[in-house]
Amino acid sequence: MVARIYRPARTAMQSGKAKTKQWLLDYEPAEKKRVEPLMGYTSSSDMLAQVRLSFDSREEAVAYAERHGIEYRVEEPSEPRRVKVAYSDNFRYDRRQPWTH
């Protein structure tokens, strides 16, 4: 069973960086999910899919996995590129598109 160690990206519905500071350890699914025929619920008998551990740093998560003999894969976070834009840039004379009302 392979575990995945990663730092989650922010969701598309939030502009802040809430819940993106901690590193998570999730297990890869051992089997596919299936649809239960009676009610149509999606289910799986993989109990490790419910386990999600959080750590303050990458090193803590790796140390935990090594201490408990868990195979792991570390995914480095991709930092978003921030473009600094000022309000006055809307009125620059060398804009790519002309400013209109």
C-alpha cells in the first residue's frame, strides 16, 4: 500500500490560503469504488481510504511513514505565480488593449 504525502492546493472557491499550510498523508486506493445495486451508493471495502493524517512539515510526514514502514510518494507543491497589478495599470498609455467604458 503506497501513501501519498502532499500539501493541498487551495480550492477554486476560496481566495485565501486556508487549509494549505499542513502536509497530508493519504493512502492510494487499493481497489476501485463500485456502485451498490440496491440504493446506488458508491462504496468500497478499502478501509485505508478513510485515513488522512496531517503534519506541520514535510519532514514530519516522511519520518512518520518511515517509522511505521509505510511506502510513500512525496508530491512537491507547485507555488502559484502572482502577478502584481496596480489599479493605475488600467490607465497606462501602452496597454495591450485600449481602455473603454
